[in-house]
Amino acid sequence: MAEHVILFAGPMGSGKTTAIETLSDIEVVATEAANTERDIVDKPTTTVALDYGEIVLGDEEKVRLYGIPGQRRFDFMWSILRERAEGMILLVNNDAPDAIATMIEYLDEFGELYERGGVVIGITRTDISRTPAVADYSRALAKARPGLVVPVLGIDPRSAEHMRMALMALIINIEMRETWSTREAETV
Amino acid sequence: MSTALHKDDRVIDLGRAHLVAMKELCSSLVYAALLTDDGFEVVRLTKSEIDGGRYASMASSMQALSEAVARELRIGSGEYTIIASQSGHVVQLRVPGHPLVLSALFDNDETLGKALASSRQTAEKIAAVLTAVP
Amino acid sequence: MSTITETLEDLISVDGAMCAALVDSASGMLLGKAGTGLDLEVAAAGNTEVVRAKLKTIKALGLDDEIEDILISLSSQYHIIRPLAANPEVFLYLVLDRAKANLALARIKTKSGDAQLVL
């Protein structure tokens, strides 16, 4: 069975833990702690180390899912988890202050995952905030980082259908890159 | 809305008092911090070279991972988390009944048993005071 | 030949005994305990420091000698510390209520406990 390791990144409150819970076949290993920053993001708990889940796609792909804590003060965990992953699903919540700038910030932070396998961006909480539009993100991305090919989708991390679609898009991307680089190596 | 623990002067003061008492009873104590579950430092004692804010985040991650492992293995709630290294031990444990963690670094001048016992006693004392006057 | 549990249970059967422990002085941690009355985890760690301090002093005095036992009299308790003859890194620790205890008997009991204990 082919095995993949995918990282879920993005700011606090973007739905990373939820997304992994939606996808995971196993009970998610979570590290939630009482949130003392309710004024910044009003949720009772927050991830302080990592989330871990697993999913088997079809009967051929086993995917390990790792979620980072969103806050920058846990960036030592970002370094640890970034190393393990082949690709990334970057979730940004539409109601975040400066959501587009945040997207670019995380994309830069985890740029090596783009190089290594690929990135898919999911914009969450579009029901809470109607703007920016998903197209605005794509446009801003094309302008700020021309040359990057990154799908941007509006998704609900509670929806199994959305999450599977995003994950499959990423896996296909990763596998295509592997095929190309094998081919390149063969022709040399 | 109640004040977050790491901004509550009463908690900071009593935390500091207990850390000072811990140092008096345990000469091998090099550094100690009281932190919130989500990684904010409430108060710390000595060793100024350590970035307290960063340390508090790391300690909270470690605490969460230890508790996740104990849950996964179904061995009951965690007691201590210990990092035993060449020139010192980090001992960490929850302040029972509160979203707070006590994390302390000891050098090798005294035994691990001393480090564990004094950490446990301090955590229990802090818990008792916090529970008594909410 | 006795086990740790048997030895400690036997020790606390003496008149006035409250609790007892076997302690590894390398780590300051308990190898076994029996009875109640004080926090034995704290006592094990603290008394390890007492033994270490005494050993240091003996060495500093240039004495080529060993500790047989250490007896500490508190106003309401006696504490007996006895490093094992066969394994001085490990010690027996016995706590007695001073009003009810016969110290001489307790010391004899501790000495025979040491002799019989097989780790």
C-alpha cells in the first residue's frame, strides 16, 4: 500500500483539527488545551502540540494526517512536523483579519512542502464571512507568488465530501510530481 | 469574564511564592515555571538565559503529548513527565485540578527522587491554595 | 531470607513503628514502603541527602569507615536509617512514635532486617 504523510497548516481557528477529525478512520490523537485567548479566537480549546489521524483511500493509499498548532509561539512544532510531510493542506478561515496576507505568510513558512510534493489551499468559514471571495485569494496568490500552481478551494472542514476531494487533489498532485521526477531521472 | 490565569496578579504572586519556597527546599533547582495548559507563562524563577515565553509553549506541548500517550496506553492520568539528560533533569507535572503546569529544571547535585518529590509537593500546595479561594 | 515486602512489614510490626521504607540512594527513590504517617516519597529523597552528606563528611575527615546506622531523635519520633551491609547504596528507613517505641529493640530489628533481606 502506498503511504503518504500530509500536513494540515494554517492559523488558529481555521479548522485543522476539525478537518482531520472529519477525514480520519482512526480516533484522532489530539492535544487540546483550554484556550486562554478567547478574545482572539473564541473557542474553548486549542491544539498545543499536534493532531494525528489516518485514512485509507480506496484500497491503495494510506495517508497519515498531521495537524500543527496554529499559533506562531508553537513554531518549534512546525519545524518538527514540516520535516515529516510530503505535502500540505493549508486552511485559512475567511473571517480571519487579513486572511489573504495570512495565506501568503503560511505558504512562505511551509514553502518547502510546495517544493517537495504540493499544496492545496482550503478557505473555510465562508458561511461566517462572505468576503473575500475564493477567486480573490487565487488572484492575490498569482500576483504575489507567480509561478506557484496551487488550487484554492472553498471548503467546509466538517464535510467529508469536501475534505476527501481536497485530499485527493493533493495526493494526485504529489504522485504526479513523483512520476515526473522519476521520468526525468530516467531520461538523464 | 474572568481574568486569564497568566494575567491574574493573585495567581502570579502565589505562584512566585511557591516557586521561591521550592528553591529554598531544593538546592539543585535551576529553573522553574508555572504555565497555562495552552503555553502561557504565569511566573518563572531564575536562569535568565532561558526564553521564558518559548519555554512555556514547549512545556505545554510536552505536557499535552505526555497526556496523549498515557490516554492512548490507558495507563491512567499522568503523574510526572521526566526528561533525564546528562547534566540535569526536567520534571513536569500538572497542578491537580487546574489548567496549569509546573515545569522545573534540576541539576545533578541532588537525586531525581528529590526533584520529583519537591515538584509534586509544590504542585499540590499550589493546587490547594487555588482551590481554597477561587 | 526475606523479600522487601516481608522485611518492611516485619519492621513496622515492632512496638511504636509507624512506617518504613527501602530507599535507593542513587536516585533517592523508594524501592518499597509500608505503613503510614508521613510522606515516604519526600522522606526517601530527603534522607538520601542526609546519608550522602554524612558520607561526604566521613571522607573529608579521612576516616576509612562505613555507616552502620544513623539515628535521629525528633521530639515526637525516632528515625532509623540503615544502609544495607551487602549493598550500602540502598538503605532501610524506619519511623517510630517516640512515646510508644523501644529504641534498642527497633535497632536490633533493623539490623536483623538488613541481614535477612535479599534484593
